[in-house]
Amino acid sequence: MRVNTTITTAPSFEPISTAQAKAHLRIFHSLDDTYIAASTSGSTSIITTARQMIENYCGIAIPNTTFTSVYDAFPQNTPVQGSSGEVYNGSSYEIALPRSPLVSVTSVQYVDTAGNTQTLSASTDYTVKSYNGIGRIQLLDGKSWPSLVGGGAGVVTVVYVAGHGSSATAIPIALKHAILMQCSTLYDYRSTLSPGQQYEVPGTIKALIAQYKSGEYQ
């Protein structure tokens, strides 16, 4: 299924403080504080940029973040049949959420055949499961995905929270260190050495965060 995911509510904190970043970068002056400073307000911040680069590479959220994922359809209503005749609920039978690790699902809405927005019930329509942090929305037994308005894009909307914690102390050390290392790259190379070079996640950081990289599950 085609999906478009946006941030509904940005994190309220950064896992790394300005002081921690400066200590890692061995900066003992305040001339670059604005450039470095942890900020969730949208101002220039290599801490925020480094964190977002790690998140985008891994397909995760580091601080708890609210996302809205919009799909063009529901999954198929027919369970998958295995090669030996067994029947099981495969990935095409459920909604997979692009960002992990899943914390909670806020709502599942869709546009019905009359063009009206409806909301599925978590108690009577679906259940939410998480495997290795990847969130899955599955129908309850006996339920089917509703019919949708024809010819429409973005007719199924899921709002959910994903992340590794609601405070800096809850964030895994490896992810914090990866952010610090990426800050070093962004601070040292403020213009390109070759096209796009400083925007890549270096191999050392990739090895550090490999365990947190979300699996390909769509």
C-alpha cells in the first residue's frame, strides 16, 4: 500500500543537550551556540538535524513523536494462504506503521463510500500489535476492512505515537552517541567535499545504530 507519513506533533526535547554536544565537539566558546543548540522550534540546530538524520536512516523515532500516516486503501480482506495450504494473516492483511518503535495508536479513520469520515473502534474493530517495535493494526476475528470512497487518494489515516522515550534519560546510549558523532560530521563539514557527502550517515555510525534500524515491513 502507498503511504505518506508526516509528523503531527514534534518531540518536545532533544536527547542531547547543547552542553553535551559542545563537550563532544571540544568547543570552549559560545560563538556557535545558536548553530549547535538543541532546539525543537525549527531554528538552525545541528543537534536536531543529526537526530533527524539518524531517525530517517533507521526508519525510527528517537524521542516520542506523533505521526500521521495516510494510505490510499485498506489492506486486502482475505488472509494469506501458505504454500502448504495453511492460512495466516500476512503483511498484506494488516496495516504496518512506517515509524517504530510503536508506543500507541491514537486513531484509525477512513472515508466511506458516501464520502464521510468514519473512525474504527479499537475495542470492536481492530487490535494493535508490535513485533520488534514495528506496529501492526490487525482486524479482530470476524471483522472486515470497510469499503472506501472510490477513486480517492489518502482515504485511510492512522495517527500514532512512536519513539524510544518521553525524556532524554530514556533514550538508549548508542542512539545518543550516534547523534553526537553525526553532530561532529555536520559541524566539521559545513559545505560539501563532494556532492552530498556530509549528508550521508558515516559507516561507523551505521554500525553503532544497526540494532535500531527498522526492518523492511510494508
